[in-house]
Amino acid sequence: MNSNGWKPIRRGPIYCSPGCGAKCLHIHYTAAVAAAEACKARMQDPSQWVIQVHENMGWFWGLRHVLGHISVRGGQVQYQEDPTKGFHAMLNSDADSSGCNADWHDDREFDDPNEAVIHRLKFAKRKINGAVRLMLKFGMRFTQR
């Protein structure tokens, strides 16, 4: 067990970490893994996405791009009626972030995980372009280092 008690332990149908204590089920863990694998297979260039499954009062899943910064999430498996729908993407300034503390996130959901990613990237482009225009207006110049 790690120092925070977040290493799940299997006890019959229970697969839960002492740090969680919600008596999470192994069947929900395997469903989270399966949902993440199915989503990864649907992604444009699936080899560029890493599966992430984590526990926090239930099992959650998502994908993180190998370059970091963007993740795709489905939700908590035991509450998903259809794990092939309801995707959203999150952008992070920290490339190593799991996506749970996203800088740029909204609740809009998409049936196609790729559409969720494109939606977030278009949002980021608008924000970045606005910031660049403002910086140029204030006389800031850009140099590449």
C-alpha cells in the first residue's frame, strides 16, 4: 500500500483502496477498463492515447494524450447508462496532469470522443488568439527560445 492508502485491494467482489473506503466493486473496475479501451479504439491515432483508470468513491476512467495537456473522460462507470456516449475533454497547462484539475473544461458532452477533443482545442485556440492580440496591442513581441 502506498503512503496515502490508495492502492486497491481485492476482497471478493470488492476492489477498493483503504483511502477510499466506499467498497468499490471489481465489476466496476473491469467496466472502467473496458470503457477506456473502447474509447481508445475510437480515437484518431489510438497509439497516442494512454488509458487512465482511477478510484474515488467509485471507478472512473479516461484517456490522456502521450504529449499530455489534453484528456478525454467518460465518467463514473456505475452511473453511465451507455459508456459509448457522453465524452468530454479537458485541457491542462501541466502536461503531467491527470486531467482532474483541468484549466479549461466544460460540461458539454459528445457522442464521439474525437469531437470532444476538437471542441476543447477550438476553445483553446480562441483563448490563445485573444491573448496574443492583446499582447501585441500592448507592444509585447514574441521570440522563440
